[in-house]
Amino acid sequence: MVKSIFQLGLLLFLAGWGLPGAWAGPVDLNSADAATIARELNGIGSARAQAIVEYREQFGAFTSADDLLNVSGIGPHILEINKTNIVLSRAD
């Protein structure tokens, strides 16, 4: 039984709740819709996800995960916590 808030926090952290990217899944920024992007990447809600899709539609496929920094509302921290879950399919 958990006897303190500290123990509960430690338990959740060790279970993965405290780790950035713990629940994120791989997502292809060049093909995913906004709902998928918002669901799979940490710190990206529906507005940021829609901005990612709109950027892709306006400027073409992402060639690097770092291209996300060109999207309004995406900064270095958001990129860093999601970098391992970003997949980029080839643009044909």
C-alpha cells in the first residue's frame, strides 16, 4: 500500500508516467493526420497538431525532425521530448 504522496509519485515515475515520451508512439509527420499527431506526441495538442499538418501542406514534406522548429508553437523542448518518436516517410 502507498503510504505517502512521495511514494505514489515515485511509483508513477518508475512506471513511466514521469518520463517524457513514455506514452508517445512513433508518428510519421509526412502522412499522419492532426488527430494522430496530437494523440501520439507529447506536448502537442490539437492546435499544434493542426499547425503541423498545415505547415506540411504549405511547404511540403518534412525532411528532418528539426523542421518542426519552423512550425508556430513548436520549440526546442517539444522537439526534444518527441524526437525519438518522429518518423519521416520519403516524399515522392
